[in-house]
Amino acid sequence: MEQLYNFINGEYIPPSLNQYIDVFEPAIGKVYAQVADSNSDDVENAFRFAENAFSGWSELTVKERADILNRIADGIESRLDEFAYYESKDTGKPITQARTVDIPRAIANLRFFSEYVYSFDFESNLTDDISKNKVVRSPLGVVGCISPWNLPLYLFSWKIAPALIAGNTVLAKPSELTPYTAYKLGEICQDSGLPSGVLNIIHGQGSIAGDAMISHPKIKAVSFTGGTATGKLIAEKTASSFKKLSLEMGGKNPAIIFSDCNYDKMLEIVIRSSFSNQGQVCLCSSRILIEKSIYDKFKKDFISRVSGLIVGDPNDEETQFGAISSQAHYNKILDYIILGKQEGGEILLGGNAVKINGRCKDGYFIEPTIFQGLKNSCQTNQDEIFGPVVTLIPFDTEEDGIRIANNIKYGLSATIWTEDMVKAQRVAKGVDAGVIWVNCWLVRDLRTPFGGMKKSGLGREGGDEALRFFTEPKNICTLI
Ligand code: NAD
């Protein structure tokens, strides 16, 4: 069985205790690799190399760093099909999605920061009548990046790209559930001339390897994406060390659908925003709020269209809906479906595990599931299920829609559907979410701030926000 080693100081090395964690292919429910179960010794080892590499890397010109990141992007692109295959195998997502969304976006992340960095003010001057102020932004040193399993290389690269381009050296930990593409990235880094020690990829459990990273006294910042409970733990554990923290966490996002929307376009995109990646995108719509006058029509059309989604082997080109990414998560989603019924919800579609014949007979598949009749205040509507389960909730007025949308601890994203642009702006202003899409979903200009409010996030990623996070400003004041 293939063993996935850490990538430290430009080389693949086994974990210090030579212990491993099973890696499953969720579509078939079987182990296909073993990944390093690293501990604090491995983190310390990686840290020492990253610390040594810092001065060389941070003293390169921005162009020299950008050229290397672009070569990494080119390297992934030249192996796009292979990377897409492994991303799909590791996560259970349809191969078409890995090929057209996940891996292209990982490439785009690296290219974006390699280009955008030229517009970032690493040095700026402010002068008044008596003083000249030079503001210099310097890299922090060694930083930690921790990413989840739902969009593995997509989110891993979204963190390491700004960290590296700003001149930091990095310890990065992908999810232990989906480590394969981050593991393979080491080969691309070797081929791209990334100096040894600049990017170190540590695999392992969050509570051991992740904990060693966040607890390391000399790691200056932690950029984390994952669940809110983990983010809270990281915030608590790092509080006394005053590390810089960026936390991208869970969501329970509303789609607010008004009767004056472009109905056909809305229907098509709300299906995607609800069930992409089997509902395992932090930005997925899971509470579908519908103006009462079109509730029955929407319900009928939504059920009919969702029931046509092709659930199947992620390897098949026509599959639109693949496997749930792990058995534990599959069980959790099925438990939430039971809870939804106990809370009085009516299942309009789905609600069951799916048995697929052949290769995928033991895979973790769940039908796209639609509930109605659940109060917004119930647990099914308040907890992040992070799976293919949505609830339909009717609303009367604009104020009513905004109130239901906001009546939740999360505030990551929202979609608003109306052709009245004045109303759209008004509703967008009223909804507590860091990312709001009007008549669209998942459209991303990577320069814009990305992240959530309330229990969904602390800080923002993207463009200047990320480059500010990964640098420390110093003001040098002289008298005129
Ligand atoms: P998770 O919190 O379990 O794990 C995320 C990462 O943190 C993994 O690499 C894990 O090993 C690590 N980790 C776990 N415990 C740790 C600890 N004590 N110390 C340090 N690291 C630790 O999340 P997950 O289940 O992998 O991902 C799903 C969650 O991620 C969902 O809640 C989803 O909404 C969220 N998410 C948010 C965004 C966003 O941009 N806001 C994007 C994608 C996913």
C-alpha cells in the first residue's frame, strides 16, 4: 500500500514514529493509501528547515518568487488530469468537478497571487506638515496553514500562495482525510525550483500534528479553514501567544428567492448551489427561503429537477453527484436526516443512503434530500450539516426573509434572487454574511475579501486581505 510521507526541506521523509493513518476512497469504502501520522517532532523538524529557509526566500525579489509560483502552477496544469483523478478518488467528488473546478482553481490561486502581488503596497509613504512616514510590510517568518477535506488542493493553495508570495516560509497541513494532491504537490515543488524548506507539507491528525503547529511558539500566524468548533479551539489555544489568526469556518447559508426573480436561471443555479460537491461546500445554500407566492411552484420544479441529478461512480463522466467524503461524515448526515424527521420535517425527496451497483457498492452515497415544514429555529436548520440536505422555508415579506436569513449563528454567504436591483442591494445590506451573491453563486473575483462573519469567520482571505494577513506593517517616522 502506498505510504504518503511528509514533504520537508524539499524531500519526502517518513514520520518520526513511522506511524500512518488509513486513507479511504469514499466511493468504494476501501483504504487505498496510508498517510503520515506526524507528531510534534515532525513539526519541529519541519519548522527548523522553514526557519533556515526564511532569509533566502524573503530576500528574493517579488518577481523571483512569482516566477517560482507560476512554475508550480504550470506544473500542476501539465498534470491536471492526474491531479483531478486523485482529487476525485480522495474525496468522492465527480471527476468532472475535480477537473473543471478544483484543480483549475488551485492553478488559478497560484497564478493570481503571482500577478496580484505587484499591485500590493509592500512600501508606502505618508507625509504631513511635520513628518514623513514610511510604512513597510515585511513577511512574518514561518507561518502555518491548515486546510479541510472538502476542496483539498483548492483551499490548500488558496492559503500557501499568498503566504509564500509575501516572503514567508510555510508549514502546511492538509486534511488527513484527503491528503493525496497536497502530497503530490511536493513533486511539483521539486521540479519547479522552489528552494528547500520554503514549503513543508506535514500530514497527520488535527489533534496531534495540527495541534503541534498551532502550539509552536515560533510559528507567527495560523491560517485555518475548517469547522467552527476547531476554529474556536485554535483561537482558545493560541490566545496567549498572540499569533495572528485567520479563521474560515462553517456556514448555514440562505438562498433568498423573491417572486420577481429570473425564475429559470434561479432554479438552475439554486440546484447547483445546494448540491455541488454533495452539498459539501462551505458556501452551499442549505436553507432555501422562498417568497410564499411562488413556494408551491418552486417546490414542484425543484423536486423534479433535483430528482434528475445523476448519482453515481465519481469516475463516470456523466456523474453529477458523487460520494460523501468519509464514513463518519456519511453517518453524521444520515443522523441529521433522522433528526429532521423527528423535528417534524417532511421529506419531499431523498432521505436515504444510495446503493450503487458494481465498483461502488460499498461507497458512502446519500440521496439529494429536500425537507419542508421545519421551523428555522430547529436544530436541523441551525446546525451545519455540510451535506446534500436542504430545507425549504416560505417567507411573507422582504423583512421576514431577512429576519429568517439572519436568525442563525453563522454568517458566511447568502444568495439573493430578484430582478429588482434596488431591493437586491437593500436585502444584501440587511443580511449578515461576508459573501453575498445576487442572481449568481460561486462567482469569484480573487481580489475581493472572502470570509464570514459571526461564527463563520475571523478575518478575510483574498487579494489585499491575504497579503496583509501574511505581512507585518512597520511605520518609520522621520521629521521633515
Ligand atoms: P475540521 O475543522 O475538522 O478540520 C480542518 C483542518 O483542521 C484539518 O486539516 C484538521 O486536521 C485540522 N484540525 C482539526 N483539529 C485540529 C486542532 N485541534 N488543531 C489544529 N488543527 C486541527 O474541518 P473539516 O471537517 O476538515 O472541514 C469541514 C468544515 O470546514 C465545515 O465546517 C466547512 O464549513 C468548513 N469550511 C469552511 C470554509 C470557509 O471558507 N469558510 C471552506 C471550506 C470548508
